[in-house]
Amino acid sequence: MISLRAPRSTRRAAVAALLTFLFSGLTACTAAGLAGPAKNGAGSPSPSRSAARALAARPRPTGPRPPLPAPAALVPFTGAGSGGWHPAGRLVDGMPAVYEATLVPPGAVLGAGIAWMDTKLLSARLYSGSISPGGLGYKFTAPVLPDAAATLVAAFNGGFKMADAHGGYYTEGRLIDPLVTGDASVVIYASGAVTVGAWGSDVGMTGNVVAVRQNLVPLVAGGRPTTLAASTDWHAWGNTCGLKSCAASVPGIDHQWRSGLGVTADGALVYAVGPALDPLQLAQLLVRAGVVRGMELDINPGWPVFAAYRPATPNGLAAPSNGTKLLATHLGAATFFQQSYARDFITMSARPLPGGRTS
């Protein structure tokens, strides 16, 4: 105990020594926590060590916004494919905001593409078209204009035409089609935040919702494929084309080009697409990437596409010339810059800093 009767210089020295001791102990505890626990008796790293390695694979943040933890490597379903991620698209705060990987789903030969998006660094926007959801007069519609291209990182397809989506559509203060309770929904908020869930239970209408795009019912719930996703009723997930082209009979085959979207427990957005998927395989891909709630987006060869853009300069304009496709889809990086494109799609752009600036 420090005596209050001691000389002032003595009291100051004692307080300084005490603070030094406390700071040293706190530093040691923090270092031990960051280092993680030692390997277990079997010599294999603990889960916390695995998470630390995943974080170490991502560059340290250089800006004011903390990113989500980098995605851990995907465990292959079979011996084929590594499941490793690679960055794609422009950097945000000097860091990758999009990672891509390929993975062969169970029972398949062809690989599927998976894109992981950091929703701490990216903001979402729904673009609407005259075919889906239908109508005209949308502020956000193709093509992506230069002011939006200045921050664009990635873009991907929306869902079915509304007659086939069996759900609703809300955007720009307009209810285009009534929202259906229980339907799978991608919901975008005024801040640019985005999530996926069942309407009326996981998500619902609030004052800061700016867009809702529904498409069928949930494909993934509670981190598992839904019962319908695992059933043999693949027709419930949309009419497909025949084996060779969409000119063939409909419905055609169960294994067809399919795309899906989901959200992880920590809020990352995950997109998956593949050339020969049934609904269960699409759900399994999303779950393997950590999705807890997911939905099917558009299907068949002509519609799925995910593109990431990386201009030559940090503040350069995204354009078809600097875009890359996640997978060899029919549509490509130029799709969202074509005025004639009349389908809905979602863009992911660098989130503005306070004051409206971007990194």
C-alpha cells in the first residue's frame, strides 16, 4: 500500500512501478491469447490455431474498418480439388474483400465455383430490369454507370422471373410483387448491409430495408440443406433445360447450371455456381463454405454469372476489360455494363468511409 504521508516523489515512483507491472502482465496475457493454445496431445493444431492460420493468410488491415476473418480453406468432398481460396477484385482498405475457390461437389466430376464476400468492407445494391422483376423507371438498372463503377468490386445474377420465383420483390420504395412469408429472401439495408433468410422469421420489413428479392423457399437453414433440398423433388427448384441447350424440352434434367447465395454465421456473403448441380449439391456447396441460411438464385446455362473487377489503379473504373468470371459461365464480366441487360442483379462495392470517402 502506498502511504499518503510519503513524499510526493516517492508516491509518483510507486505508482509508476505499479502501472509498469500491470501493463507487463496485460501484454503477456494478450500475447498468449493471440498465440493460441498449444497443440493437443495428438500433435494436431487446435481449432483456434487453425483460425489463427486463416487470419494470418490475410494481409493486416491498413484502413479504419476491421474486416471479417478470412475464410478458412474448404475441405474437399473427395480427393479432387484443393478448396484453397484466392483473392479476386479490387482491394478495399488495401485488403481483398472477395475470395474465390473451386470445389467438386459430392457425386460430381465437374468443379463448382464459390465466392466469399466480406460484408464489413462491401455494400450491396439491387439492380432491377424490365424482364425481372419487370417494369421500367428504376433508378438502379443496367448498365452500371461510371460513378458506381468507381467502387464496384463484384456483381452477380439475381433470381427467376417473378412468375417462376413464387415470391415478391421490393426496391426503391416500390413493392413490385407482394412479399411471401416463409420465402427465401435476400435483404439489403440502407447502410448497404445484406443478409439472406426466410421472410417473416429470419428477416422482415423494417424502416431501413431498401430492397428484398425473394426466390422460392430456403435451400439452407440452420447450417444444413433443407428437407426439400435433400428430397428427390428437384422440379420444386425450377424448370431446367434439356441436356444440350435451352431449346430442348423443359423440364429437362436434374443436374443443370445452378447458382445460390447464402450468409455465414459471422455475416459473410457466399455465392456458389456450377454446371451440373442438383439442388442438394448446391446446398452442400454453400454449407461447406459456412453458410447457415441460403437460397437458390437463377438456373440454366444462360443466366448464372459472378464477376469480380480489379482496375489497374485503386480508384479506377470497373469495366469488362478488368473483370474476371468466377467460372466459365455463358454470361461474363460485360453483362452488367450492357444497357440491353434486362434481368435483376446485385452489385458489391467498396463500403464508403465516414464522410462519404472510399479507400
